[in-house]
Amino acid sequence: MGILTRAIRNISRRKARALLLIVVLSLALAIIISLPPTIIANQQGNQEIINEILRGIQESSESLNLTATQIDCKLGLQFLYNQGPYKNVTMMVTPFLNISDYANLTSIPEIADVIPILSYWLPDEENYYFNVTYNGYTYVDFMYIEGIPLEASYIERFPSILPTNDWTLTAGENITAGRNLEAGDHGVVVLTEVAAYYFNASVGDTINLLEHNFTVVGIQGVGRSTLPFAVYMNLEDAQTITNTTGQALKLVVFADNVENVDTVENKIKEQYPELEVQTNKAMINAALENKEYWEKKLQNTQASLDNLKNTAIMQIGIVVAAQVAIILLIMLYSVRERTREIGTLKAMGASNKMILGQFMLEGTLLSFIAGVVGIAIGTVGASTLGNLLLPRLHRYGVDYIVTAEGQEVAVPLAITITPELILAGLGIAVLLGVLGSLYPAWRAAKIRPAEAMRHE
């Protein structure tokens, strides 16, 4: 109790110095306990941005990569006369291929799947071309029957094979009435609006196509990417009504990723030279650029967060070093100032251990008091200190509100000081007090009484 009493008395005798030390140390400690929760708040805010980026990567990549990895394989153009849908005319067209002849395509490792598509051009019985004026625009073309294998595995993995699930479609080309084709559908069709107008059919009506009845389940808008007289149905139904069982116009091959499209293309050409292989180079480049863009954005976000952490660690290190130095210098000055007092204590029988303990206790008490004050300051002003000390990372970790004038205003981070952090702050304060007082206390303990009594 004697050491503690003397330590408290010595602190009270030098109130101005003690108060200055407490103010400086408390501000330093307030900074120390404000930075970690600021980092955590920034991490949480950054994680939201990272999640947004990951969602963006997934959403854009799924649709873009699906189109970019698509490779259309057809037989070369041939002159055909009165074959299939071509009535009493000679045309240069793409002939149908036998699906079974290309079963080994799936053995190419970089191919995710091969989907046969039957596209059948049906002329009008009287005029050869269908001719319809719809919404003030005249459409002249063949009736276009497209058979799609409506298997769940295909639709789930490659939804772009359906008539309106292609990401390039405009809003007007989406299903405008009813529903799209679904896995397992038979005896049903989706019509474009022009084809529905031609058949005078709505959702739920029955149309006759090549002497077969089909129920209309959906109507598709007509836009720049759709053929006006398109009729979409199950592949088996299309093969049945067109007498093309086991055949398709093209094989839609999907590479397992964008980077392997060229490899797949070359292997198909090597194994099946009769096939014309078409890839969408522009879409591939777009997919690769899109992937690179999102990856860079993710890297930049993570780098910004890492920089934030490094800045905070550096600031904490500087503050800790400054706090130890302040305690060290003030306690050294106190030892020098109180040299005669130390000599007198030693002459009265005070041991080195007692002197050491007294000065270390003074430094520790000052740091503890500063810690309590610093925690109070940090708890109240953590948001202000954190936002002042750490750099702003665009909108990372910051919520934005829109004022009545339409301006975006940044709201400071919501920073929470936890009980664990308060205890840690007190522990840091005491530890720094011990470290800063250690050398001055040791030096005081080593002073000889005779030298101390002669000190001016």
C-alpha cells in the first residue's frame, strides 16, 4: 500500500503534467480502439459490394458465356430439288443430318453437351411464301418449324435453346401471352405473334400443322432476332410431322467454357470435315472481356480492403509507438526531476525494487486512467475518428441516402465498440504503461544515493 500511496501522491503533486499525459494518451488509445471496429464495418460494407460483384459475375456470365460457348454445326450447303419442305423448286439449302452419325461428338472432353435442333422451312401451299400484314407491317417468309429436345437436363443447363431465353432478345420478343415450352411438353406449341395472327389462334386454342393438331401454350413477341412465322415445339413432335425422325438441321454444341471454344471448333473440324462449324467470335470476345472486367473489379475491391487494413495497422503501429515514447520521455523526465527525492528514499532504506515498483506503478496508473478516458472518447466518437483516419473507398462500407434535392449523401460508418474491445483497450493501456515506464523505473532504481543527493 505504501508504494501505491506514494505513486498516487506523486501523480497528484504534478497535476498539470499528469493531465497533459492523460489527454495525449487517451486520444491515442481512442484512436487504437476506434480503428479495429472501423475496419470491421468497412469489411462488412465491402462484403456487400463483393457479393454484388459476385452476383454480377454469375448473372452476366451465365447468359453471356452460354451464348459464347455455343457452336452450331451443320452440313454444307447443297442444291436440293423437291426434297423435304422444298416444293417443285431447286434451292441451295442446308440438308438435314442424321443425329446418330455424330454421337461421338460427346467424347470430345471440352464439350459440355450436344443438342440436336430441327429447323424445317415450310412453304405456303398456294403462294409458296406466307404473306401477312400485322400491326401495319407486311411479313413475307416461310413457316419456320423448330423442334427442340424438351429434356429437363438440357433446359436447366442450357435455357438459351428455348425460344425466349436468349439474352439477346429484346423485351418485345419475350413471351407476351401464356408460357414458354417446358420439359416433357408434347402436342403443344409456342407461336410468334405473326404466326398466331395467321392461324387466328390464342393461348389455349388448337392449330393444325401438317395434319397434326397442337395446343397453343404461348405467344412470343416478334423482334429483330425472331423469324415472323416461327412455331416452336418438342423435337420428337417436329420430327414426326415432318417425317424426319432421327434427323436435325444442326447440332448445337456447348463448350465447357469460353476458353475452350477454339479447341472444340478445331477438334470438330478435324473429326467431321463435312460439318460447317460456326462460332460467335464477337460473343466470345465479349464474354472474355466481361469475365476480365468482373475479375478486375473484384480484385480492385479486395485490394482496396487490403489497403484499408494496412493503413489501419500502420496507424495503430504509429500510435502505439508514439504512446510508448510519450510515456518513456515523460517518465525519464520525472526520474531526472526527482533524482534527489530518489536519493533521499534510498538513504531512508528504500530498496531498488521499491523504487522500480513505484515508478512503474505511476506510469501504469497514468496509462490506466488514460485508457478509461480514451475508451470513453472512443466509444462516443468512434465513427468520427474512424471516418477521419481511414481513407474512403468509393462507396465501400458506406451507405448512401438520397436527399429531397436528389443528391447522394454519404452516411458515416456505423461503428460499434464491443465489451471485448473495451477490455482489450484497457489491457493495451496497462501494457503500454508498463513498457513505457520500464526503462525509466529501472534507471531510477539504479541511482546511487550519494550521487542523487549531489544532483542539482
